[in-house]
Amino acid sequence: MTATMIEKTQDNATNAMPSHCGQTYLPKVDILEKPDELLLIADVPGATADGIDVELEHGTLTIHAHVGACCVKPESSYLLREYGRGDYHRSFKISEHIDTDKMSAEVSNGVLTLHLPKAEALKPRKITVKSI
């Protein structure tokens, strides 16, 4: 059921593309299904709540995280650098099975968590059996 509720869009880059501040990266994302919601968890190290924009337009959910200190150059040179600095950008198609009015988001320690509640029609229901 999850595949029909949220799908990756075709992003412009697989790893990084130029931006005003160096590179723009596709953050790694996990999507978990719970009985009443989907959780989209994205790695956005260095981003704060003030620098993260989450927008929903025409069924497309877009995450853009600006890392403010990405333009600062260290005084010493790297011997090895496996982590690049830059902004993050990722988009997903959201179906009508998500209750977009109740979506919420929070960020903690460089991890963005989006709560995508399922529409009432998709939530599991328990039917009470009465004795007569």
C-alpha cells in the first residue's frame, strides 16, 4: 500500500549538483509505515528548523534544507574528506491517501521527520460486535 501513497520523483542529480553555497545533495530517506501514518525520515546534517522548507504543491512534497555555514572554509586543508557541505533537496509524489491538512514535521540532530497521516478511509478500523 505504501508505494501508492508516496513515490520518489525524478530529481536532477543522484549525488550532488551546484548551488549558491557549494553543492545541493539528495538526502538519504527512510519511509516507515505505521497503522495511522507514514513517517518520512531524512538526513539533513547541519540544517536547523529555520533553514528547512517543506512544501506541498500539486501533489508534490518538496524538502529543501539550507545549511547556513556551508560556505565557511576551514583554516587547514583536508587529508581526507568524505562528507561534503551544502544544501539538501528532495521531492516525492504524495497521493490523495495522505491527509495533507494534518501533516507535520520536526528536526532533531540533523534528522528531519515528516508525519504523513493516512486519510481516515485507509486507517485500520475495529468493528464492534454486539450480542443480541
